[in-house]
Amino acid sequence: MGPCGDLRYPSYPESNGTWKFPGIGEFQCYDKYMKASLKASAIEIGKKDWGTNGPHDSGQYNQFPEDTEFFRRDGTWNTEYGQFFLHWYSEKLIEHGDQILAAAQSIYRGTGAKLSGKVAGIHWHYNTRSHAAELTAGYYNTRHHDGYLPIAKMLGKRDVVLNFTCMEMRDGEQPKSANCSPQGLVKQVKMATKLTGTDLAGENALERYDQGAYAQVLETSRSDSGNGLTAFTYLRMNKRMFEEDNWRNLVVFVNNLSQGGRMVRLSEYDSTGSDLYVGFIHDKNMEIKKAVLV
């Protein structure tokens, strides 16, 4: 539905070096179609001057919120104009997502396929009032406005799973200067899906094989606060995943996830009847009696 499959604007293009974490990104509303839509929306409410262009004071890709007039603590984002612009900008994104999903449903109707829509886990600057990085990506989420409820509502209306990322991240692992809160963000999204009756799935944002990351996923997978997870996408299967300690951690994680997120440790050689072989083959001539299911 957008960059990396996410429902978002390409507000932080990392691959070409334009943007670096934890920059606020930039609004993407300057082609002729977006400008025409903005102009029409401004005229409709009798504020023609608001539709001439996007914000002029929102800074550049790699700035921080307080470096700009728009995103600073009591900046333009919290004015009548800012609220108008952010509502229009986010609604255009949701409208786009709804149209894409409508087309997908027409293609897959009758096949039994379950569709999901990815939403980006933009956790940097989450602990500021303006949530600048989320705003430029199209999520109208601030200290005073929940940007994930309307997204979850749109997905739920079409019976589409909301697939969210950064499930493995903890706040304490992030740089303090970036004002991150992946845990707070995940909690908010879980609650939005619960309130709208939308199924929630998750994935890890970074390649992780350690017990700490798995423990965090298990914690977020439960329905203690908001929705539990209906599915989890693991990143990623490669040579490192099959290293001895990494494989053992993964097997324990999969078993725990299948138990509803409860922390249940397996013995070195699984004798509990699970479908995952936990031991490691040291004797190449030994007879393998259990299949490995991943």
C-alpha cells in the first residue's frame, strides 16, 4: 500500500541516504494531485489561503521537532490550520488504503485468502507532544489526537488484519535523544484494534535472535492490554537463525507463542510432544525420528 508495503507516505526515504534515524521526515503533498485536493478542501471550509501549499515551517528530513516551528511543543501542528492540514493529509492516506484494499478484495474474493494491511511502527519522537515522525508519514497521532483508531476502523470495516511492527522493541533499548517509545506505540495500536474489533498481527522490525527480543514479543502477543496477536511474521530465516543458540531460542519462542504467550521453557531435548525438535545433531549417523517444522 506504500513504501515497504506499509500504509504510509514515503516521508523518510532511507535507502538513498536522504533520511537518517531519528529525523522527523517531510510531508509528501507537493505533486499536482495532492495540491489540487488540498486547495479544494480549503475552499470547501472557506479558508482558501490554507490550500495554496503544504506547511512552510515543517523543517527538513533530518531535523528534530524542536528545530521547527510546525512541530515544536506548541507549534503550528496544534493550531486551527495545523489541525485542518493534518486531518486532510491523514484522510488522503486512509482513502488510498481503502481503495487499494477494495481492489485486492475484488481479486481474492472467494479464494479463502485472509488479507492484512501493514502499518509502520514509527516509534521515534513518540514521547513528544507532536509525534512529528508519525505526522509526516500520514498518521495524525499527537498527544491530543489518536491517529490509529481511524486506520484500524478502515481495516476492520473490510475485515482486514492490521499488521504492525516493532513488536520486539523495548523503550530502554532506544537512544534517549530520539524520544522513542515502541512499547507505548504498540500498546496504543493494540487498544485501537480492540476498540474497533479489528484483528491484529505483528512482526519484529529488526533482525533479532536473542531471548530478550523474544520475551518482548511474547509480552505484546498477549491480550492483557488491548488485542492479542492473531499471527506473527518472523524476520528472518537465514544462516544465523540456524546457529545453535539462535535456533534453541527460536524453538522456545515458537513453543511459548503457541501457548498463548506464556513463558514455558523446553528441555534441551524436547520430550513434551511438540512438533519442534530442540536438540542438535552431533552424530551425523544418528537416525532422525522427528521432522522439523518451521
